[in-house]
Amino acid sequence: MAARDGKRGGGRVGRRGATVRVKTARGRKPSSTRWLQRQLNDPYVAAAAKQGYRSRAAWKLIEIDDRFGLLRPGARVLDLGAAPGGWTQVAAERAPGGGVIALDRTEMEPVAGVEVRTVDLDDDAAAEALTGELAGRVDLVLSDMAISATGHRGTDQIRNRRLAELAFDVARRVLRPGGGFVVKAFHGGGDAGFVAELKRGFREVRSVKPAASRPESAELYLVARGFRGGGEG
């Protein structure tokens, strides 16, 4: 877990100064060179490394939580698609005493104070066992899940939408009445219909694009609060 001296860190990250230039190397694809240069000049990558977070995505959750106040001491949190653990670290840091469960289909390095499980939510039996165990016992479900892009926009949109729906299905099975849900979505991915589904299950639904989300990315986050209950609803 990132060391923060017991304080709630804010989500503002300063911009870097001089740009780091990356020379093209023999055997390296131009796309790899562009990726490396972007990483080296990304202030959120640098800030994550400095604070001990496993990914720059930690700053997205920090900003969301600073705005909506979802993570509180004693809250029980379920983090879906948690690897490599950036969001898990933030959840453990900001919701002490409740219990954070981090799930991913691949193995993840332990996080202090967190129960890490290797679970494939596409496995119906595993998903049923999980939701049956946690039914009505979770205060907040987080999902930063996204597919590995194929480059075909329509296919990627459908697959990402399916992940969001999968996360929502888990959330409505495990959340306590009044609980919250944060899920990654994408512009143009049928999000209007999905938002309508969320509004039937929650008192309030808001969309946010954190500053840590890259400007060129179509990603946004849907923040739902005030779960109405009703299981599979």
C-alpha cells in the first residue's frame, strides 16, 4: 500500500517541466517509441511511482473519491479487475477497518490489509459463489476493467460494454441498500442505455472524466450512489 502518512492525498498532480525525448532505437516499433515517450512525460506515472502506487490509474480513483466521498473508514469494498492493484491501494488507504476484497482473473501481488482473490467472473460457478457469499454485505463496488483493444472500434465497444454490465450484475447482487458503484465506461459504447439501467438501480448516477484520464481516451467513469436494493433487480 502506498505510504501517505495517514493523510488523504488529493487528486491534483502538477505538470512536468521539460519534455523527455526518446530516440528511435533499432528493432523498436514507432508505436513503442511513442508509448515510451508518453510514459516518460506523463506526470501521473511519475506521481504514482513517487507515492508508491502500482499504476497511474490510482489517481483516477483518488480524484473520483475526492469529489464524491465514496471511500470511508469502515466501508467494505469490492474491487473488480483489480490487477495490478492501484485502485486497491487507494481503497485500502481510504477505507480502513472495513475490509477490501480485490478480484482479478490473473494473480496479483498482495496488498497490505487486503484480501486478494483470483476469480474469473466469466466462470458462472465462481461468480455465483462470490455473489452468494457477499450478498448484501458490500458498501462499494469498484470496476476499472477494460478489454485489450483489438483496434476495431465496434468490437471494442461491445466488449467493453459487456465488462461494465458484468460488473453491474455483480454490484447489484452484493451491495447493501444505499451502497455505491464506480465503473469504467466509454463514449460511443452504448453508454446511454447502460446509464438508464443504472438509474433504475441507484438514486443518483453521475459521469466524470478524471484529469488522470488521458485526453485522447474515450473512457469515462460512471458513479452511482444510493443503491435501491433488490438483488438481481
